[in-house]
Amino acid sequence: MKIQHQAIQYAAKLLSEGKLVAFPTETVYGLGGDARNETAIQKIYQIKKRPTTNPLIIHLSNVTAMENFATHIPDAAYQLAEQFWPGPLTLVLKKKPDVSTWVTGGQNTVALRVPAHPVALSLLNEFGGGIAAPSANRYTEISPTHFSHVQNKLGKDLDYILDGGPCSIGIESTIVSMVEALPVILREGHIKKEDISHCLGCETKTNQKDSAIHVPGSALKHYAPKKPLYIVPAKEILSTLNQLRQRDYSCAVLSFESTKQKLKNNIDLIWIGLAADPLIYAQHLYAALHELESGPSHCIIVESLPSSEDWSAIQDRLSRAATQPMSLNFVPV
Ligand code: TXA
Ligand code: MG
């Protein structure tokens, strides 16, 4: 406990000096910098290799800190914050004039969230201000859910990484815009559309492509391993494996555990089986993709997911990780 407290004090000191610190949240690890320090924010974009038009989420220690960064906050935003914070929900609100457009990617709105991870909350309390933090991965790559993912991919570029163990939720927060008459889901996550509607007693919309709300991070290719990733139904896994093998491509497979038991037999390849429960699957998905990406195979086959609503946020991440259009012709890396 004492060591962790010293680590948090050290990390907060680095942040106040304009340095960058990666830290665990309940969703994924974040790459944090002082939200009021433009030089720190610019460094985040550089390290992530992310376009500067793609804004960052500011992490806060409590609900009232929203007022330091947002203005014209509707009652509904307070209701959501009271119900779901600390937790995996990000609210997009009108920004205060003194919030740097570096953080907001040039937009007049700001994304805010109070994370639930105890290490993140201790860091926020110790630091005292807002911490701007995107997921601690390079642009379009797989988000980190373990300390080692950050260490392996960004370790050389960071001043410090706080270790908080594996993330319990495993996919990024739900993002809800509160700047229109009705709430609009900009990114799906653990907190569902019906949770928002139920809390507010109103309809919740899903962002449409032609909407006035600009969601810079909704690029089709995202969360992707560096190898081709194909999503196929269970009954096509073996035939797809065969087709790829005929071209001398080695594969690794991610499927449900039950499918692995049924199909793997004596096939000699890396095959990860995950539970057919969306909460557990989400928790382990990115770790599985990191493992398959760093393994020896040329490509990754992932079993397709059920089409029900409770898999929707995971389906969103997986489809962005997949090679599109799905062509089995590729040049191995
Ligand atoms: O769970 C999470 O949200 C993690 C942890 C670290 O908190 N963070 C995260 O950040 O996923 P990032 O930067 O990887 O994704 C944030 C998304 C981006 O797609 C960004 O474009 C969008 O939030 N965003 C940020 N500010 C926005 C704004 N003002 N309007 C619309 N979208 C915004
Ligand atoms: Mg990200």
C-alpha cells in the first residue's frame, strides 16, 4: 500500500511538471497529461501518432469538477454523472472558453469522465486537476488492458507507468453527447443505450453518419492488430484455416471456448478460447488480441459474435479491428 502511495505521489508530481504518465482505469490504460498544459497535450498526440483533430477525454476526480471544464451543463448530464460516475461513461458537453482547443481537437465541446479504478482516482485526487488521457496505445492499434501492454508498446516514450493490474471492463467507455436536445451515443461501451434512457426517462439516439456531431475517433480502422484479422462463423473456421494454409499462411484463432473444444483437436496452432459471456469476453478481448498479434502466425481468425444487443459494443470494436474488405490475399508482415 505504502509503495503504491509513493508511486501515485511520484506520478502526480511528474504530471504537474508537464510530463506524461500512463495509468490504469477500469476500461483500458490511459496515457495521461495535465489537461491545462498545452505542451503536455501536444506530447500525447506525438507519442500516440494521433491526428491533432481527434480530441482527448479529460479525467476528473468527482462530479463537481465537471464545472471546471464544461459550461451550460444540462440537468440530464448531472443525472448521468450521479448515477454512473465513477464509471465507464464519458459525457460530451459544451467546453468552457479557457479549455484549450488542443484537448478538444479544435471543437467547442469537451469529453469528461470520472474513472472507477482506485489507482486512477488516487492519482486524480493527488494531482488535483483534470488529466487528459486517450487510451495508451498508438493511433489505430489495440488498446492496452494490462501494464505489460503499455510497457511493451510505449514504455520507451513515457516518463512513468502506474501498474493497476488488468482492467476489469476491458473496452473503452461509452461516450454520450449531451449537447443536443436528446442524449446521443457516440461510442458504445459497457453502459448501454437503455441504461442511459432508463436513467433519464427519455429516448437516447445513436449517432448517425450524417449527424452534426463530429466524432473524429470513429474511423473504421481502429483497435486493430498489425496482422490481417478475419471474422468468420464457427462453421467456417476450419475451412478458412485450410484455405490460408494452402497459401502457406499460418494462423492463430480466437473463438469461444466451446468452439475451441469442438474444433481444435490436434491442430497445432495458437488458439485462444474465451467465455461466451459478453462481460468476461470484453474483459479479455484486447489481451487476447495482443497475444495473437505478438505470436508467430501471419494472420488471426476470430469467431463471429452473436448479433444480440449485449454483444454490440464488442462487435463494434471487433469489426474495426478486422481486415476490410475481407480478402484472404495479403502480404505477410
Ligand atoms: O475508456 C476510455 O474512454 C479510455 C480511458 C483511458 O478513459 N479513453 C479512451 O480515449 O478511449 P480515446 O482518446 O482513445 O478515445 C476517446 C474518443 C475518441 O474517439 C475521441 O474522438 C472522442 O472520444 N472524443 C473526445 N472528445 C470528443 C468531443 N468533444 N466530441 C466528440 N468526440 C470526442
Ligand atoms: Mg483509443
